Amino acid sequence: MLTLLLGVQVVTTLFLVGLIWTIQSVSYPLFASVPASGAAAYHAEHMRRITPLVAPPMFLEVFCAGLLLLVYPGFLPWLGALLLLIIWMSTVFLQMPAHGELAEKFDPKVAQRLVQSNWLRTIAWTMRGVVAVAMFFRL
């Protein structure tokens, strides 16, 4: 059962690592290239398309991390949970408010702030990917 749980965590986390790097290096920087007249529509379409890709694995990742705190001894599950907390705090307090502002009125400065603040999530998820792989191979 532990092998299955660790496998689900590795797949989910590595999917999210790839997704966050795509968002950080492709999606968010492209906001700056969209003409002002189409920026709000572009942002709305980005949110419509990205949310179903990111939300289910994020919740599955939380579920796996919580279970692993209970069944996997040692420091690594706690480090993974701390990184997940950083990711969620950044999402709730930095990225979601920026997306809210962009949804109301597109502002290139807010889009730039979104790119800059998202580095926290990108780095934390990358580190979490390393932790998840380490946990899987330490079984």
C-alpha cells in the first residue's frame, strides 16, 4: 500500500512540477504579449483551461502528503508537507489575488508581479518533486 501511495505522490507531484514550469516559462510571460484589447479575454481563457489541469492533482497531492505524514517515518514527509504548505500559501496569498485583479481589469504590472511571485511556487514544487522521488526510492 505504501508503494502505491508513494507512486501516486511521485506521479502527481512530477506532473505538477512540469505544469508549473510550463506556466512559469510559457503561459505567464505570454500575458505581456497580448494586446490590451484582448488581454482580459486571454486571461479568462487561460484560467478556464488551466484550472481543470491543476486543481485535481493539487488536491490529490495534499491527500497523499497527509497520508504519508501518518505512515512514512522520518524527515522527508515533513519536508514535503512544508513545501506543499509554501506552495498553497503562495497560491492563496499571491497568485490567486493577482489572477483576481487580472480578471477584473488587465494590468501589465500585475501580470509581471504574477510572473515574479510565481517563482516561489516553481522552486518549491521543484524541490517537492525531488523529495517525492527520494521518498519513493527510499521505500
